[in-house]
Amino acid sequence: MSILRLGGRAFGPGEFAVMAVVNRTPDSFYDKGATYGFDAALEAVDRAVAGGADIVDIGGVKAGPGDLVDAREEIRRVADLVEAVRDRHPGLLISVDTWRAEVGEVVAKAGAHLLNDTWGGVDPELAEVAASYGIGLVCAHAGRVEPRTRPHRIAYDDVVQDVIDLTTELAEKAVAAGVERESILIDPAHDFGKNTFHSLEVSRRLDEMTATGWPVLVAVSNKDFVGETLGGLPVDQRHAGTMATLAVSAWQGARVFRVHDPASARTALTEVTRLSNR
């Protein structure tokens, strides 16, 4: 298992990193815009740090379908927040959830340490931006679909193999573009271009992904597959399912965990570490 290096920090084998979600969007599926305001978003970062977050992942565009948000508006939502977080929490790693190279360049200049490309390389210049600024990149599997879309009846011969093939291909391309190998993560992107069966299959067989040697990020917090698996639970009742999935993922070797509740995630991951060291 390799070392993960981001922004001057190193996470060795067996070390977990908690990534807290802070969305500057008015229509987030989870908080319904509670952290859209600048001050509210900054306060959410403060709480995440207090809860034990190593990384904060700032997003300016809702993942699912919704109102059009162009690059200029996305930059308006996230760039100033990146600068403020950098100044307020110098030791905190800052990630920005974007698929656009134009946005990536602005936030890299503002102080981001990681570009979280949840839509799987739709803009190949994003890797070049990460390379130019010496920062990290998340290479995700979104089923080769357009950003912010939900494909109808998507199918795979073997979803896990498809995830591995695409994410490792994107990772190797990022290395070829100049991104440091130890600053690249791969992400199966649960629910992105996948139905609940696919997301569960990825969760069951995540060890096949971690076996590639690339650090694996999992973003399962309160997602639809968790709610559907537990009998159709709404977003605000998916916490227990989220923690269970995090623990299973950590046990299989995942390294970074993108969550809405960093304090609970830190507690769960600490227990996984204790059990694995016995």
C-alpha cells in the first residue's frame, strides 16, 4: 500500500483521512442549501476541523440535475471560500469538487491542494492543471456519462472491473500529464452512473480496487444506495448505513472517506484501526 501525499502531508499505509463535505450550493441533496452562504460555509469548515477532518471538500455545483451553473458562477461560489479556509486553517487540506479545468486553475491559485474530479475525466485538461500547480487529483468512475445526469438503465458486464479499468486508466494518464503518482486517488463514485445494485457490488468487492495499489477514496455518505438498501430511508435517516459502509470500506483498504459527519466518521475509523491492529 503506497503513501498518499497531499499539500505537504503524508498518509502512510493503514492511515485514514477524513474528508468533510462543504457545499456552497442552494440545492444540495443533503443540507438543502444550509451552507450556501459564505459565513455558513466557513462555519461548517470550522465544525469539520473540530470534528477531526483532515480535508475539506468544497463544491459549488450540485451533483444531480438542477439549475445550470456555469464556470463563472462556480468560481464565484468556491474561490473566495478556498482562500478564506486557507488563511483560517493553515494545516487543513483543501479539496475542490469540480470537473472543469477553468475552475481548477482558479482554485489551485487560491490554495487548493486537491481537485476532486467526480465525473471521471470529462475535461482532460483538469489533470494538466493539477500537474501545473503540483497538487493532487481524484480520478473517479462515473460510468462515462455527462456531468449531472442520471442515466436510464445503465448496465455493465462487470461493474467492478469497469470501475478499476477506467479509474486506473485515468490515473495513469494523470501521471503522464505530470501529476505526482503519490498525489492521485481513485474513486468508484458510488451512485454516479450506477444503480443501487452496482454501488453495493462495488462496496462488497472494494478490496479488488484497493489491490491496484492506488489510494482509494470512497464517497458514500447518505447516498441513495444506502437509503434504498435499508428499505427506502430518507436522507436524514441514513447515518447508520453510512457508518456501516465506511467501516466495511476501511476494512477493505480504502484510505480517504468523504463524509457529511466527520466526527462520527473519525470515531468509526478509529475503531477499525484498533480492530485491525489486534
